[in-house]
Amino acid sequence: MNKSYLVALLVVLGVGAFIVFNSAFTIFQTQQAIVFQFGDPKRVIKEAGLYFKMPFIQNVSYLDKRILDLDSPAQEVIASDQKRLVVDAFARFSISDPLKFYQSVGNEQVAQSRMATVLNSAVRRVLGDSSFSALVRDSRSDLMRKITVQVNSEANKFGIQVVDVKIRRADLPQANSEAIYRRMQTERQREASELRAQGQEQSQRIKSRADREVTVIKAEATRDSEKLRGEGDAQRNNIFADAYGRDADFFIFYRSMQAYERSLAGDDTSLVLTPDSDFFRFFNGSKGRAAPE
């Protein structure tokens, strides 16, 4: 009897443990859940903790409570100034209404696909109404806020709350970038040519000014030297005239000695003159007259 009672107790305990095991479930801090009964949602649980459900009748579907990333492939957008841009944007979102999320999209994979379409459409609409300079320089943060607002208006239908939308990269297409690079290169070459031409012009102007100054300086130096030479010749003539006036014979004798020195300076100098030539007059007498016979 006691053995049968013990077996029955163990069976009851085992069945109870099995029922409890299939009734209890845990929600973690990063999770939220929907409890279904025969496929119909009965309750939504957003807080972490230990919960219970009816075993075999109810089941639990878990959803992520964290902020999720939505990566969208890069797409080409035409700005309002007709410039083509390759835009790479991404969004961050969270599931704000688990029941609406389940009823509208079902799971995260479908939600990612639907949200990617919504994000691409919002990016095209907002950036299509903006200029290239506004996107890359002036109003990038304002444009991202506008995209976030538009994406949120669609995401709320799926029980999703978009935290923010960021533009990771906004560049010109490769062909446009190469064309702009070539245009910039041509522009820089033109500027370089202009600078070289201006440099050559300034160089020629400086050289011409320098040549003119050299010519003027040389002319002034030649004028001053001729003036000084003329003044020196005048002083020399005055000295000679004064010496001649003081002693004419000595002056004639001195000039004749200078003439002898210049004419007989070379080693191979030869003079063919008659003895009574006037050139040798001082060889015939101290006064420049012929010596008496």
C-alpha cells in the first residue's frame, strides 16, 4: 500500500513538474513577448521577469526590445539642381508596439525588407527636393531629420519607432567624379599657365627695367668719366703750358726725352734717320742745336 502511494505521488509530482515547466516562461531585459492562444494574441508583455501561461493551449513569441539597425543599399538620387548623387543611408529603430508589429509584418526579416523600401523612398523624396550643396555642406542634419520624420510616419503603421536616420555617405557617381576631376585638373592647368604668363611678363618687365637702368648708369658713368678725363686733360695742358711759360727750353728738352723713351722702348726698335735730323738735335748739343765744328 505504501509503495503504491509513493508511486502515485511520484506520478503526480512528475505531472505537476511537467505542467509547471510548460507553463512558466522568462522574459529577459532585451526581450518583449506576445502570448497566443490557438493563434490569437491574448496579451503583450514588455517587462522582464518570470511569467506563466496555459500549457499546451498558449504559446509565446519573443521580439527584440533593443534598438535595431536597418542598412539600406546605396542608391542614386537626383538632387533639385539635377546633380546625381550616390547616397548610402541607414536607420535605427525599435519595436514600439509588439502586437501591431506582429499583425502588420510578422517578423524582423519582413520588417527589415519593408522598412528598407520606406527608407529609400523617403531619402529620394527629401533629397530630390534639396540641392547638392545643401546635402554635402549646408543642411545635412536638417535633411536627416526630415527623412526621419517621413520614415516614422510610415513605420508607426508597423508598430515601429525610428530613432534616427543617418546618411553615411553622399558622393557623386564615379563617372561624374572623374569628369569633375578632369575639369578641376584643366582649371588648375589654366590657372598655372596664367600664373606662368604673369611671371614671364613680370620677369620681362624687371629685365627691361634693369637693362634701362644699366644703360642709364653706363651713360652717366661714361659722361662723368669723359668729363673727368676732359678736366684732367685740361689740367695737364695747363701744367704743360705753365711749365712751358716758365722755361721753354727745359720743356722742349723734357718732351724730347719722353719721345726718345717711347720710341726706343722696344728691344727690336730700329730708326733710320739722318744724323742732322731734328729728332736728334739734343744729341748734338745741350740746347738742341748742332755742336760747333
